[in-house]
Amino acid sequence: MIPVFASVNVGIFGQRLEDTVQYEKKFGQRLAPLLVEQCVDFIREQGLDEEGLFRMPGQANLVKELQDAFDCGDKPLFDSNTDVHTVASLLKLYLRELPEPVIPFAKYEDFLSCAQLLAKDEEEGKQELVKQVKTLPQANYNLLKYICKFLDEVQSHSNENKMSVQNLATVFGPNILRPKMEDPLTIMEGTSLVQHLMTVLISEHERLYICTDTEASVGQQEVRAQAQRSMVEWISEEDLQGCPAKSKASNISEDLCSSATSLDVNVSTPVTVPKLTSQAKGEAALSPSKQI
């Protein structure tokens, strides 16, 4: 089996983010590592209303099995029987295992200063936070935006999952922003500031992050693919029925037949577009990491 997630001699857990991103470029442009994308896709489809999402622990033995599988280069499949909390725990574990957090160690003090400013002047703090976010390496910036956008979606279901933006910030803050020297005193002093900062990063994600070239490219690719799929379906269901009919206006018939020909469709033979299975629909859907 060709490794999908792991590069040579190093599993994805504990691998530097930039190395993972660089390795996965061969699979197409995206805004988050494939593992993160797979976890988020599954949680979005199966678990947004799950009470205690990201707070309740998953099954430790299954989390370990999944971690080992991904580290070996496999791509374990999640299905309707997969425990949502286990996948959520796997996502948190990936972020926690990064050698350097999503917000790099070198930026810890700068972001902590933003948090202090936010406590004094919310608007001025947000303006400074926008500046600091722009200074992040591209891979870190993309992943931070991706995670915060998804967590904002999670908190929008807080009536069901009981996870407010503050609760999510408490869970994810230490995984996103932490000091290099994790002594108890430093962590204790920064806990409330990190939680407030993470709350703003989630709730203000639309303001804090601009559209990058990568996002624009990914979005354009998906739009083109969707347009091609829509054209094929439109021709197969509408045009192919209309082309042979003598009652249609000749110019319309010619246009439709010409369009079908350009797509290598035989207009004299009825074409049936097979209905997508639920799995195929999931694969064809726009991945959250490709959304702008």
C-alpha cells in the first residue's frame, strides 16, 4: 500500500505541520492535512449535535488503533458505527502531538499580548490580532483558519451539543497556543488569556482571516468541477430528450447537440445518470478545507 498520510520514516502524528503539508501537495491543494479534513468531515456529517462533543473522551484503545493506522500510512474509514467522540479525540490528539503548535512557539508572547490587549480594549485587541494572524506561516495560517471556522460551526449547534464557544476555547486553546516551556506556573498564568484569545479566534474568524491564494485556487478548482458535473447532468436529463424531438426549434436542437458532442456524449443514445450512493455523495461534496 502506498502511504497516504505518512512521509518516509515518520508518521503523521508528531510530524511537523509544514512537512505534512508539503508531502500532501501531491494529492492536490487543500487547507488542512488530510487526517484533519477526514475527522472534520465525519464530525460534520455525524456528530455536530452530539452532546459533549470534544469534551467527552473517546475510546482510548480505538484512538490508539486509529493513530497507529494513520502513522503506518493507512487511511482508516469512518462509518456510521464509528464513535464520534473517538474521532474528536483523534483530532485533538493530532493537534496536541504537533512538535510545534498551530500558533508557533515564537509567536506565543505576541499572541498572549493580544489577549491582554483584548481584555483592556476589545476593538483595539482585535485589530492587533488581525496583524498577528497575518504573520503566521502559510501552513499554520491555513490550519488555524480551518479549525476556527469549523469550531464556529460546532458552537452554532450548542443547544444540542452543549458546547459553547467558551467551552470549545477551553478545550482547544492549549492545543493551539502553548509555551515552549510548559511549566505549571506559566500555563496557569496564561490559561484565562489563552481561553479568551481562542474565543475571539473562533467567533471572529470571518474578520480575522483573509482569502489566500491557496483558498482561491482550491475554490476555483471545485467550482470548475461542479460546473462540469452540472453540465453533464443537465445535458443527460434535458438536452438528450430534446435533441431528437422534431417539435423543438432547430437552433435550440443544434446548440444542445453541439454541447453534447463537445462532451463526447452520443446524443442518439439515451444516457442514464446513475444516482449517487450516500458514500459517493459524500465524496462529491465540497470538503470544508476547500471552502473559501
